[in-house]
Amino acid sequence: MSKPDIHPTWYPEAKVICNGEVVMTVGSTCPKINVEVWSGNHPFYTGTQKIIDTEGRVDRFQKRYAMIGKKVNKEASESDSAEK
């Protein structure tokens, strides 16, 4: 049992508002919650995320990773041909 008059008011249908429109309802101690980003407009969840590469780090990583994969495949194919 909760003690009377010490808990904040609970709003079971609190509205989450993003860019002026209601995006969902949740339970909260605030009747309205204003947010700038939510999963419906965040680039990670919508699939529009872009990797910003200013120093070529992503390219270097991808080249290095591709070379490692080729070495492993090359060694495996050499060992297969040596066994035959």
C-alpha cells in the first residue's frame, strides 16, 4: 500500500510529443513529455544513418579487414591443394 499524499500524480495516458504531434502514450508522472528524437525519426532506426569519415579511417579498416580475409582464404586454399 502506498502512503497517501507523498507520491506524485500518476498519468497512465501521458502523451509523448515530437515535433508537435503525439507519437505515443506512456505512463508517467508528467501529463505531456516533449522530445526531439524518438525511434520513429532517428537515423539509426529509420535506416538513413551515414558514417562520417573525415580521415579515411573507415576505408583503412575495410581494406585491412578485406586483406585479412583474403590471407585466410588464400592459406586455406593452399593447404587444401597441398593435401590433394
